[in-house]
Amino acid sequence: MRDETLAKSNFITAKAVTRVTTQVQRTKRIYELLKITDPTRELINERAPTVTLKQKAIELGMVTLRQDGLRSIFAGDTTIEEVLRYT
């Protein structure tokens, strides 16, 4: 991520969220989904280490839980504290 992007970003914090009491509470979920492709299936069948399987999945385009959390932070849907708590 570029420094200019971070400098222009406006993140919400847990303190800011607790001050907002008039808004309806909404739930934002973050996900990490592993699509079973031929390469990942082979690694599963070979009982490859989890790290190897995750590296291959990321190589093939999987978005990690932390990456999805970062997207939610930049969208203003969640806080940094929430993402760090669950990832």
C-alpha cells in the first residue's frame, strides 16, 4: 500500500463507534474462502502442510481473512481493532 493512500485514508476507531448510538447496529463479516481447484486438491490429497496449501491458494487468488478485513477497514465498515481481534 502506498504512503499517499494511507495518508488520505480516514479510519474509524472503536471509540468512534461507541459514540454513535443513534445508528442501527449492522454486522460486517469478513471471510476467507478456499476454492478447491486441481492444484489445491492435489495438496490436500498429499496431506501437504497447511502453510503450503495456504501459499498455493493465495497464489491462485484467494483473499485471506486479514486482507478482507483490510478492505472492510478502508470501506469504513469496521475498525482496525476488530480486524486485529479476529485475524
